[in-house]
Amino acid sequence: MKHLIWSAAALGAAGFLVALALTGGRGGPGLGAFTPAGLMTIPLQDIREVDVQTGEDRWHFVRAGDGWRTTVGTSPPGFAARLDGALTLLRNSGPERVLDAAEVAAVEPAQFGLDPPRLRVVVNGSSGSNFAIGFGATNVLGLSHYARREGSREIVLLPGFVADEWQRVGKVP
């Protein structure tokens, strides 16, 4: 009897493996198509100009036929990849949390570090679309940055790596 039970279990396991092989595995979360969740909705290929302002420093970048160039001075080698990476993060990486106007009003505004923002990014698209965002202070844990889209009363918490990449862009030229 014991031998029969083990044989049935082995046949069941083999059948399960064959079913997985024929169906392509099991479905479930994480297997869906990727959709960008970032605040910026301008398609990356439509972006033509980017302004970055940190404190008193300001840079203006224009996409030309051969890639990005700065309108003042020269950009170092590999800079275009850094700017493209920062734009991709801004489009793909969604907020960790959104604070609505009521939540923002209940807290001291200086805590967010957005008046004025420490870093401001303005993106202009080819069809006249534009996107502007200001990055402020980090949250208590130091893992996320407060940010606000211009024209919005909401404040979002963006992952730290998004703001960090834009800070690198603002220090390069």
C-alpha cells in the first residue's frame, strides 16, 4: 500500500510539472505589462528642452539631432545618458505617497522644503506640452523627497533615487 501511495504522488508531481511546462507557468501578480506610473506624462521621445535650477545655478538643455546639448558651456562626455536616465525615472517612477491639500494644510509648510524648492525641473515637449516639478526636503527617514508639480496643491513623496539623479544632473555642467 505504501508503494502505491508513493507511486501516485510521483505521478501527480510529474503531471503537475508537465502541465506547468505546457501552459508556460502560472499567472499572477508581477507578470502584467509595464505601464509608467510617474508624474510626468510627456513621452520621452517628445521632450525637446529641459531646465534644471538648483539654488542660484541654472542649466538649459536642448535636444538636437545628435543628442542633448547645453545652451551655456559644454557638457561632459556621457552627460546625455545621465539626463535621459533622469527623465526616464521622472516618467516611470510613481510616487510612494500623495498628500492631498487637507493633509498639507495640517502640517507646517516649511517641513516640506518646497518654498522655494531646492531643485526645480521644467520639461518642454514638442507639441507645446510642459511639465514642471519642484523637489524639496527629504522625509524623516531620508529615503524619499517631497515634491510638488507646479499648479497642483498636492505634495508627493518620490523615491530618493529620482531626486538624487536630478541633483546629479544639476551638478554636472
